Amino acid sequence: MTSIEAVKSNWSNLHSTIRGGVWMLFSALFFAGLGISIRMSTREVHSFEIVFFRNFFNLMFMLPWLWKIGLSGLRTEVFGLHVTRASLGLISMFFWFTGVSMMPLAEATSLGFTAPLFATIGAALILRETVRLRRWAAVLIGFAGTLIILRPGTEVITLPAIYMIAGAVFVACSFIAVKMLTRTESPNTMVLMMVALITPVSLIPALFVWQWPSIETWMWLVMVGFSATGGHIFFNRAMATADASAILPFDYSRLLFVAVLAFIIFNEVPDIYTWIGGAIIFGSTIYIAQREAVAARSAVTGPSGGEMR
């Protein structure tokens, strides 16, 4: 057995939670790198242009896989829903990239964790999913963490913070659209339609603020696409390896990675409110994921009389 085969064998023998946790740590590191790359790129080009290059380079990195799938992945009977999902995702990027470029990265990352809270509300209102007391309590606690970060009344809520919250809302709406698409569409179709729609459309607003990047900024723009693609690949691999409730806690390391990198590169030091609020928000999203996992198992094995979500 070669050394590579031995490593593969040892890796496959690890518990699924450990393997999923490792993938999630890689995902968190890539997404932290995404925030740094966005901030470095905005020194020269507009965030709208960065959004386009994020999608363009994402498309370039995915071309070998897309070529393998072929045009058959574009067959769908719910094209309008794909357009809706792509539009929501694009709007969330505009808000998120703009917010990240204007506020401390650790604070922006913490506010970004609110997306699952909004998704829970959307699932109840739009998909008519049953959300019981415990999950509603987790949502309220998560929003309490948001208030700790924003501290309304003691400080003015800044425009970048509003951008981040708006981005989280649109991400949540995109989650809802994805849930609706999974009823009829394959994962390949959803990915291919997203890339095919969002890349050319994101070019339109970018043209109004277009500025040709310098060589250094080109490097950072490539890193934006590479980090985003890698982050999503590792995140999906992690979610496919183990239960979400078991591995999502590893995603909190994203805040740690961002804080360290932002301190080294930008000399940003997160205040105590960012850490406390971020921990509360993330803890509530972990609890929501755990309750959803319980609900999914109950749907297979039968309802539990004492279940209250």
C-alpha cells in the first residue's frame, strides 16, 4: 500500500463527524479568505464589479464539471423559480459585498450568521412548515444576539450593518427558493442554472461602475472567485458527510479565522459585543439545525409525542 492509499484508508476510517468537521473547517477558512479578498479588491474597484468577477471566475473554475454535465442540466419546467433564486442570490451578493467592504470583517461575519434565522421565519410563512415553540425561541434569542452587536440606542446603526442584515434576508429568501426547487429539480440542474443565469446578469450593473483592475487587483479578484468556489465545495462536502447539527458548530471558526486575518492585515480588533453577539446568533442557528434534524428523523420513524420545536 502506497503512502497516498494509506492516507485515504485512514481518512475513510475516521468517524463521519470528524471528516465533516474537517471539511467545514476548510470551508470556514475559504470563506474567511473571501472576506479578505473582497476588502482588498474594493480598494480599487466597485463592489458591483467584484460581484461580477466572483461569478465569472466561479464559472471558470466550474467549467470542467459543467462540461461533464452537458446541456441536459438546463432542462427544467420551473424556469421562473430558477430566475427567482438567481435574482435573490445576486441581490444578496450586492448587499453582502458592499457591507463587507465598509465595516469590520468580524462584525460583518457575525451579522451574516443571521441568515438561517430569517430562513426559519420564511419557511413558516411561505412553505407553511411547522415551527414550534423551541425553534421560535431560538430565533428570538438569535435576534437578541444581533441587537447586542448593533447596540441600538447607544450607537447609530450604520448603513453597512443594514447592508449585511439585508443581505442575510435575501440569502434566507434564496434558501426558501432552493427548498422549493429540490421538490422537482436535481442538484446538477440547480447549480448549472444558477451559474448560467447569475454570471451574465451580474455584468449589467458592473458595467455602470466599470474600472479596469491593476495586476494586483486582478490577483485579488481571482482569489474572490477561488475562495467562494472552494468555500461552497467544502461546505457542501461537509453537509453531505455528516448531520448538519453535528458539524455546523465548526463553521463558527469562520469568525475566528476572519478576526485573526483582519487583525494581521487591517489591524482590526473586534469588540467584546461582536464576540458575544456572534456566539449567541451562531448558537441559536445550531439549535435550529439540531431541531430540524430531529424533525426530519421523526418524519421517517414516526412522530414523537413529546416533540416541541
